[in-house]
Amino acid sequence: MTFSVQVKVMPLKELLDPQGKAVMGGLQSLGLTKVSDVRIGKSISLQVEAASPDEARQIAEEAGRKLLANPVMEYFEIAVN
Amino acid sequence: MTFSVQVKVMPLKELLDPQGKAVMGGLQSLGLTKVSDVRIGKSISLQVEAASPDEARQIAEEAGRKLLANPVMEYFEIAVN
């Protein structure tokens, strides 16, 4: 079976996110003053061939650990559909 | 109230995604051969000050339209928590 898996890679909460800061400045100068604490990461969608949702999640976790996220600066979350 | 809003910005399905292609190649050469159709977009988290979840969603939609997504190449989805 093929599962659709979403991997969300975000900057660690302890770190500054200058890209997010810049986007927040942009939003506020567009008049969107009710927005704060903008953080920007990556959203990666994969199709994974696996026997079960658990196996698909395992494969996606391996992908996250080995390539998709840099653990020094980022964490990742996985959602299997 | 403050709502935590996630905006997912992805390349349009009709378009090639060279970054995703490159990452898929990387995963396969790491031995993750069960992964296909990798697409890479942005995941943006915002804190939005609003009276209701609907209002928070509206503000995030305006942010997506005005700044976060380029409609020529990308679409976006919003999730309010």
C-alpha cells in the first residue's frame, strides 16, 4: 500500500528564526498587526510504499533522521494519512 | 485570544518540483527506495490574536494571499489550533 506522509521540519524552539522575524515584519507593514511569533520551516510530502501505517512512519522517520532535518537546528514531526 | 495557526505552502501539483526530485534522489541513494513523489514546501507557524477561530483563519488567509504564498507557483492550506 502507498501512504501519503507529511514531514514537518521546523527550527528548534530555542533558536532565533531570522526568516520568520523578517516575514513578521512584512506582515505587520501590510497591516496584519495581530500576527506574532512567526516561524518558518519546511513541509515535505512523501509517498511511501509500506505494509502498514506504522512501517510508513518508520521509513519517514529514517528519512527525517538521515536527510530531511538537521538535528543541530531543526526538529521534525511526522503525520501519516 | 491567541490562536496557533499553521500555514502550509506547497508547489502547485501541475508544476515540477526540482528540490523534491533532488531530495528523492538523495533518499534513494541512502537506501530508502520505498519513497516516491517527494514535494517540498514551506510550513509557517503564526500566533494570531483574534476573537474566534474563524477570525484567526481569515487573518491567516489574508497573510497567505498577501505575502506567504506566490499564487503563480504555490497554493496554501491553513489549520487553526
